Amino acid sequence: MFDQTPPPALSATDEARRQMEICNACRYCEGYCAVFPSAFSQRAFSDGDIIQLASLCHNCRGCYYACQYTEPHEFALNLPRALAEVRVESWDRFAWPGGFARLFQRSGGALAVALVLGIAALFWAVSALAPASGDGFYAYLSHGIMVAIFAPAFLLPLAAIAVGLRRYWGEVGGERIRWAHLTAAMADAATLRNLSGGAAGGCNFEQGDRYSQARRHAHQAVFWGFLLCFASTSSGTVLHYGFDIQAPYGLFSLPKLLGLPGGFLLSVGAVGLIALKFKADPKLGAPAVWGGEVAFVALLGFTGLTGLALYGATGTALVAPLLALHLGTVLAFFLTTPYSKMVHGFYRMAALIRDAQRKSA
């Protein structure tokens, strides 16, 4: 008698390898994004190769809608989902300490709890640690207390991310990074070249077989908004410690000129990304992390929105509660960064650097 037992399900990495080998034979999608030139330069794929390709993938989904081997074909290719599953699995494995990434990647509820705890902690700090005097929001929380809270909340997650990146770099066979590799990767990241759809002028994320620049524009808004907000905070730090110019800063000061448009772009971009997530087909990503991804984008947008609200409330009785709300959101964002979708930016940058090394070899 024939054995009727179905074959065991492949692991995420093995399934992605199976699909990539079929793509390597077809090569129809060669000009779509960085994934395919990198894949087509190889004859076989190690586990590290698959992780590198997965981290290069921006999930634009153009390859899926162009493919002749998707279901109902027996090959049943769904490369965007296969690579998304590998990304999720590898980020879980690289994260340090282990376990947190699996929780925050998959659960929007876990991020919500982190947000509530962060806000509660800052409401307690504002009420219990209020200084005797101070200007602006320093009347509610001193500069020293803010540094004591946010210096470790910023530096410790960066250390955790560094551990994960070192593990990633070793697994994908990364080499010594040269300036040319870094600048090439930064140019790709800044322009989101891999969401351009090649010559088509867009990607297929939310409109199926129709091209759209909406996701690229929303990503650009979030990306540049975040950088402007970070530059605003950094400029305030330089003014405080380097020039003894202390907050609050006026409307035409560097922190405000950077922070206000940054907060606006961050908020608007996050709303755009969430709207696109609800339009897109979840089966072309990793469905298990859909809730966690939406919650992360909402947290990012809420960070920008509460910052704008805090500035708008200057000089009113709303400053104290809005300060606690904004700083609690920032605290939750910082502490969950190594374990939420935010970490994709670090791994994707590393993947782009590794791809630049491949091109220059």
C-alpha cells in the first residue's frame, strides 16, 4: 500500500529556500528589488543566505502579483509571506534577552500594556518627584530626573539591539564594513529604493496588481519624522550641555524647528501606514504578527501626536498630564524597540550594507 501520511511541514527557512530555488530558475522578477539580484547571484542558499534575503525584502508584494506559480499552481509560491515568516523567526532568535521579541512582535496587547505601564510610571514621577521650582515642563519634572529615567531607557535597548545585530552579522557572513558600503546602504534606505517597484513607479502592497506610491510616501513621512524628532532632542541636549541654553525653547529655536515638523510627519505617516495595513492582504505577510505591527505603528504615531499636544498646551494646566502622557509613551517606545517592529530598521540597514558588500565583491 502507498503511504498516505502527508509530508511534514517545512520550517520557515526551508519553505523560503524551496520558493527561492524556484525563483532562481525562473528569474522573471530580476529587476524588482534588491532581493532578486542577490538571490540570482547564488546557486544554493544557506540558512544565513535566506535570512539575508528575508531582511532585504520590503514586503512590497510586486513579485507575488507578477508570479505565474502562485496558487492554484502546484508550486504554490507566496514569497512575500515566506520571507516575512523568516524575518519574524530570525528576529525572535537574535533578540536579547530571549522571549521578549516573540511577545511584542506578535501581541498588540503586550505593547498596549507596556504603554499603560510607561504612562503610569511617568504620572507617578510627575506627582511624586516634582521639583520645588523650574520653567516650562521642568516645573513638573526636573532635568536630572528625566536624564535618570531616559538615559538607561535609551542606552540599554541600544545594547540589546547591538547583540542582535552581531548575531545577525555572523549568521549572514558579514565582512568588514567600509565607508562605500555604508553610504550605498544609507542612500537606499533614505530613498526607499526597494519600494519604488523598479521601473513601474510604485509597489503593490495595498492595491493588488495595481501600482501605488502610497506606502513609500507613508514610510518616508515616518522615517524623516522620526529623524527630525531625534535631531530635535539631540539639538536640545547640545544646547543644554554645550551652550548652557536650557529649555523651554522658543518657537524659532532649533529644537522646535526640527521637532514640530518631525512630530507632524511622524503622526501623519503612522496614520497612513495603519490605513494601508487594513487595506492590504494579511496572507501576503506574516499573519501572526499583524496585530503587533499595527500596535507598533500606532505607538509610533502616538509618540508624535502627544509631543505636538504637549507643545500646544504650553502655559496651560494641561502641561503636567500631557507631559506624563508623552514621556510615558516615549518610555514604552524606547524599552520595546529591540523587540517590536521598530527593530526592522536596524536589521534592514544591516542587510543593505551586506548587499553592498556583495555588489562590490
